[in-house]
Amino acid sequence: MSVMAGPCGSSYRHIGHYPISNGSQVLAYMDVYWSSTAKRNCLVTNHASPTYGVSLYTQATIRPSGYSWPSCPSSTGCDGGRYSYYAGPVYTPAGVDMSNRCLDITGVIDWAQRTLTRIHCG
């Protein structure tokens, strides 16, 4: 059985799956990936079943904890726009070894937003 490369690249493995809900239903998931080769994290915000295929504002933002949030939508760490399936992949900065650092992520779908800080520490 072959393992398909994930959205972030072949060296990245899936390490986190976090729902973004509007209170009554899950609208999207933030999926976090880690590459022990690149020493970087990656994030994709994926639409869930009620929003899948629907063009809505979707955003994925990632940063090392303690850093300022990257500018949106056009940076390594942030992708945002009207998407029907997902935003991202976005990555922590090149040259920043994430092995012993924590991660902050934000996902947005339509009007629902979720931010998690200091996760997946080292």
C-alpha cells in the first residue's frame, strides 16, 4: 500500500486535527503537519461536509509561538481567500527550527474562527 504525500509534501506527517465550529456544526478542520527533515510545521484549513465545495472566505495562519502573526494573504505563513475546499498549505518560517518550539495556529471559515496557541511543543 502506498502512502500518498500529504498536502504539505512527502516529508510531512499529520499530527493534529482541530475542528472549527459555529457552535452548532463543524464547518472546517485545521490539520497540522510536521516534518522532522525540514524541522517545520505546516497547516491546512479544510472545509468540512456542510461547507465542502462552497466558496467561502477561508484562512490558514501559522507561526512559531512568540512570533508576530504573518501578513495575509500572501506570505509563507498565511493563506486566505474565497476557497471551496481548503486554504493553505502554509508553513512556519524557513530556517526556524521548530523541534523545541511551540506552535500557534488560526483557522477561519466564513465567520467562524479558532485560534490555538502553544500547541505541539517540541
